[in-house]
Amino acid sequence: MMKIKSAEFVISNSDVSKCPKDRLPEFAFIGRSNVGKSSLINMLVDRKSLAKTSGKPGKTRLINHFKINDNWFLVDLPGYGFAKVSKATKADFQSFIKKYFTAREQLLYGFILIDSRIEPQQIDLDFMEWLGISQIPFCIVFTKTDKISSVELQKNIAQYKRTLLKTWDEFPTYFETSAETGKGKEEVLKFIENTINEYPLDY
């Protein structure tokens, strides 16, 4: 498994053209508000507060770049969903989030975070549909699996599979994770490591 030797905050902004110019591979994390994104990121990189966690949904409002091991970027994107922000602000989120996904050539994969305890939500399905149409590779990360029984977890994942496979040829790669127990950490980091090796960026 990839060892995290360094993790540093680089820049926050809402203007995709101001994202780092380094030709380093990027992996972007996004999900509905309150899905446990910051906690998951901190667990993955062995830092207690690299990504700021909050009891208030929708705390992340900018594109946050973190340089990991000096050779790839972990990108923390604003959540979508029920954050208490104005409709105008939410519309602005969506536009720069979509611009990030379509404009960043360095982006190798998006990780779509899903709360494993709840049934498929239309906003998640819509976002994944948009990624598919836009031909942007992504994985699904089921979060908070420590808060649900393994039977319920598999039942909920099966429901997602049934829902997506109505219109998709195959179910995306997915991970079962828990920020509390560290579950899934090895698998996610291994996937990132393999992807970096498989798709080296042209310099």
C-alpha cells in the first residue's frame, strides 16, 4: 500500500484557471453535504485536520488542493445537496465544480462519496449520470460503514447496483469505507497508486 509521507495544503479557490499548474495527477473527492468527506480524507492521509471537518453541512465551499507525497494531488471539492447556502451560491458551486471536472486534464478519477446508510438519492444519481455522459472516470466510495450492519450495507449497495444498472453497462469500481475504523483505506490508496502507475501524465 502507498505510504503517506507528506500531505500539505496548497491552495483554495473557486476559479479553475487558478488551480495548480503542476503536471501532477489529481484525484477529486466529492459528495452530498454531510457525507463524511473531510473525515474520510483525513483518515486516508493520516492527518487529524488536513481537511476541516464541521458539524455544519456544506463547510467546504472552494476547490482545495492538497499535495500528497510531492507526486499527486488530493482535491477536496464542495459538497452538493442540502447545505444552507443561497440558491445563487449553490448554482455557482455547480458551475465551477463541473468546470473543474471537464477542464482539469490532470484529473485521473473522481471519488463520489455516498452515505452507506441511506437509499439511492436522486442528486447522487444525477451527478454520476453527468460524469458518465461527460466521460469522466469515477469510483463510488460508501462512507460510514461502521454505523450500519454488514447485512444492511450489502443490501444498500445491491440497491445502488440495481438502480445504476438500469441505465449503465457495468457498476463502477466501489469501496466500503469508515473514517472511524480505517476500513477501505488500504484499498483506496492502492487504487490511487495503481492508477498513477497505469496512466502517467505526459510532461
